[in-house]
Amino acid sequence: MDPNQHTPLRAVALVCTLSPSPAPSSSELLAEQTMTALGGHGVTGKTIRIADHDVKPGVKTDMGDGDAWPEIRDTILGCDILILSTPVWLGHPSSIAQRVLERLDAEISETDDEGRMLTYGKAAAVCVVGNEDGAHKVSADLFQGLSDVGFSLAPNAVTYWVGEAMQGTDYQGLDKTPEKTAATTATLAANTAHLARRLKAAPYPAS
């Protein structure tokens, strides 16, 4: 048996709905389902709804004047897995998801003694919900951004649900989770936990 199979892991899901709490959120629901699925692989953690926090615009680790990002960043750096959950708006990730990527851009210049970004060795995955086509395009945008700022992605590192275009059904309004979405979430969890454990056991080489 692989001795690393049961290594405890930590994860954080950043929910990028435009709505602050306590408004219901399909993005948060899918993120929570993903965290539950990760829990089956020895992963613990929490979700953070970004709209509930004063995350300033910018590309620095700390934009000052009450910026909430430094605390969120500390949580990310203390975890092995980052989940980014976003709705689809006009065929794109939400503006809050884009802001998260912009803040993560600062990690490019934050390195350890061997020149590696502090995000190296961490796995990432994506959740997408919406009522229009675009889940693949949105995940492609987020995959590229997450890779640029040092995160690694396992195969099938996205779970999503999109309803019929120009209709009003939300993911949170479904009677039950569609089997295909549940299966995709399970695959994301298994592959991402597997990758995170491998990265924890075998760090990337010095840059």
C-alpha cells in the first residue's frame, strides 16, 4: 500500500459568486459538494465567499487600508489544495474570480530560497455553474491563470453544471444533483487529492 495514501491534506474553496451572504449561491453549493467529495479522500478545509470580504483590486499581496486578501492568502498558503468556484457571466468567469486571479498574480514574485513560487506543490481545481454555455471556456481561462501563478492541475480538475441558455433554472434549484455532475465532482476530488499527495511527497525542483 502506498504510504502516502492517507496523508492528511487541507483545502480551501474560494467562492466567487457576486452575491454576499446570506444570499443562496449555486457556486457555493457546488464548492461545498466538492469539499465533501474531497473529505472522502482525507481532505479537510473550508469555503470562503469572497464577496463577504473586502478584497481590494490590485496585484500585490497586500493592498493596505483594510484589505482582506492577506488573511485569505495565508489560508491558501496553509493549504495543499485550492478550489476556485465561479458562476458564468456573459460567457466569462465572474469579476470576483478575475480579481482573485489578479491578486494571485503577486505570487509570481514570491519565491522560496530555491526560486520556487510558494504556490508550487499545491494542487488546484475549478467549479463552474451557470445558465448558459461556456463552462469549458471559463475553466480554460481559470486553468491558465492558476497554472501561471504556480498551481498544478490534475486530469479532469473541473466540475460543472450549466442549464439551458436563456432559462431561469439555477443549480441550487434542482431537485437533486445530476448524476453526471456528481460523478465529475467525485473524479475531481479523487484526482486532485492524489496529485496533492504526490506533490507533498515530491516537491518540484529548484527554479
